[in-house]
Amino acid sequence: MSMTPATADIRQFQIKRAVLALWAAGFLANALYMLADPLSWYDAIAGVPDTGPYNPHFVRDIGVAYLTLGLITGAAALRLRLALPLLCTVALYLGLHALLHLWDVAAGRLEPDHLLIDAPGVFAPVLVSALLAWWVRHDHV
């Protein structure tokens, strides 16, 4: 059975929506963990204790930021026509967050090996979000 161009487009949109929904779920899961059990999150995430003493309010503040990222990414999944600016917003926040980590290393507040520790949780999400924004750049559904 071959797909018509319209059927192929619908399938592509469904795949994009599913991928964006999964990305949103990751942000939301992290946010809920930070909000519900900030000490456990602080102790569980590699490199976090290196950045300063535990502060439950600060962890929850960041949890709210990640909740916002999850909601924005979820909105992108629901409205592909708005996904490009929404995902660019997510990538902007994550990029600025990553620059802060680079600055801390450059200023000597963190050791250079911290860049490797931060790679999966700080630098990779910027790349993934930017690639997702690029992937949906022509979607107007």
C-alpha cells in the first residue's frame, strides 16, 4: 500500500508531534522531580552539588523554569504552526543556561572537567531543542 502525498504529510506531522510530546514529557518529569523532592534531585544529578550548597527554594525555582519549558514544548507539539518560535524560545533559555555553565568554568568557579559532566544535562538539550526547531521550521499545520 503506497501513501499519497497528503497521507505522508499527515504521518510526518504525527511523528513530529509525538517526538515533541516526548521531549516535553522529559522537561515535565524533571520539573516535577525538582518541585516534589528538591533534595533528592540535588543529590541525584551529577555535578549539581559542585555548583553550590543545597537550597530547596532555588531548586524549585529552576523546577518552575523546566515546567515552563515542558509546557512550551507541549504547546509546540499541539500547534506545529507555532512550533518554530516556541522551540526557539526553549533553545534560547537552554542556550543561555549552557553559557552560564561555560562562564563558570572560564571564571574558575568550576573545573574544566565539569563540561563533560554537564554535557548530557546542560549542553545536549540545547542541541536537541535547536535541531527540533530546525526540523519543524516549515510546518504550518
